[in-house]
Amino acid sequence: MKYINILILLLIFSCSNNKTKSNDEKNVIPNIDTLRYSYNGFNNGLKLDLLSNGTFINEDYLFGCTGGGERKKVFGTYKMDSVNLKLIPNKVEFTEYPMDMESKPITTNVNYGIDSLKIKTEFQIVSWENKKYLLSDFYDFGWSLDKENDYIRFADYLNSGLEPKSSGRYLATEIKDTIKTEFDLKQIPEKWQSYFLKEPVSAKIRKIKKITDPKDIENISWIIELDKGKKDRMNNRLTLETKDGDFFIEVDSVLTNRSFGKYYMPDFTTEKYPIGTELRTKWE
């Protein structure tokens, strides 16, 4: 799930992204009308620039806090209508940044086609309120611990109430329309609609079990049992939180009438969050 993935990424890449900004300043787009879809994370990001001359620049970058990283830029042409976008790549510029920040980066230019440098090329255009999204059904392995694609990640953010204010690792752009509306699930292909909740899921804490690492007594976690399961639309990709937003559970296993998740933060107390505490995927 996204919170565990974020924690992992923070451990690996958590620091300011000044380096990415300084590099971005060198990558100035020519003076041509450009539509940009993007995602910005902790020292990692995605950019897709669709230029009015029919060409595109797709950029994927990842940097470490103490040095090192990579930037992949793919160039080509594209075809787009109101619903679909297809990229037709032809060139790749791959830059490796050494751990030694004093050393110069190494840039390699090759024709498109090498498996390790391939990108998503087919997207559906989805609209909601002041955003447009580019979603692909391609499973992009290597980034997440879970098998997921853009539709699944988008569903996670929508189910948790984060969209449309905050987006996950998929391409999005803002538009002028700001009318508040319900998300139109009919835009999503039927095979992915089961990941989207039509209504928020609510559950209450049923049991709490404290787990202490015998080798490190200060390493404490809690197994939280909830009173809802598969029959209540619970699944192991959901994140539920309390109304104050200070306590959340990532569901990692689901039975018919019960589900479970772990909590690792040291500020948890059964006095503040006792048996019977309600959690929801989204609070109005």
C-alpha cells in the first residue's frame, strides 16, 4: 500500500529535492506551446510534455540523498484524441549521476527499443474536477512492493479521499474547471472498476495486540483487528483512518467478517484509540 511504500522511499531518498530542481533548470523546453502532465515525489518524478508540433518528451528521474541517481528522457511523436493518447518513441537520453557529487554525470544517447529503457506508450485520458489524468493499465514492476498500475494507484488515492487535491505516482495536469462533482466511474474500464469504492468503508477496532521485538524491546508494533471483511467491501489495498487523521491502518489481510492491519508509529495508545474506535477510508 501507498503509506508503506512512501515510508520505504523516505528511508532511501528522504532529503530536499534541490538537486532535481537545479537539474530541471537546465532542461528548458523550446518556445513551443506545451501541455505538461507530471508527478512530483521525494527526489523522484515523472514528466510528459506534449508539444504542439506533435512531438513529446517523457522524463523519469530518481535521485538519492547522498548522491547518485538517474534521469531518463524519451523523445518521439504522439497521437491524441479526447479519450486516448499514444506515444511513438524513437530516441532515448539516459543520464547516470555518480555517488561522488564532484564527478560529472554520464549521458548515453540510443535509439528506443532497449527493454530496460522502455516507457508506457498507451494511456486513457480521465477527467475529474480541475484535473486530467493519463492512466495506463501496464503493470510497472520495480517501484512498488505490490503489483499495481496507474488505475490501481488512482483508485487508492480516490478511495482515501486524497484526490483530486493530491495525486499519486501517475501523470496528471490541472485545468481551469473547478466545479465540485462526484467522480464518474463510467470513465474507468470495467476490468478496473472493482478497485474503486462507490461509498466509503467504515470499520471499528475489534482487537488490539501489542508486538514487541524480543531482540529490541523498544521496537513495538500493534496488530489491529477490524470488524469488517470481504462481505463489507474490505480489501487489502485500503487505508482507513480516524476522524482526527492522526491514526491510520493499512489493511494487509482480509477474512469474510474481519480484517487486519499493522501500526508501527510509537505515539499509539489504547487510551486514545480504544476498542470500538471508528475508522473510515474517507471522512466527509
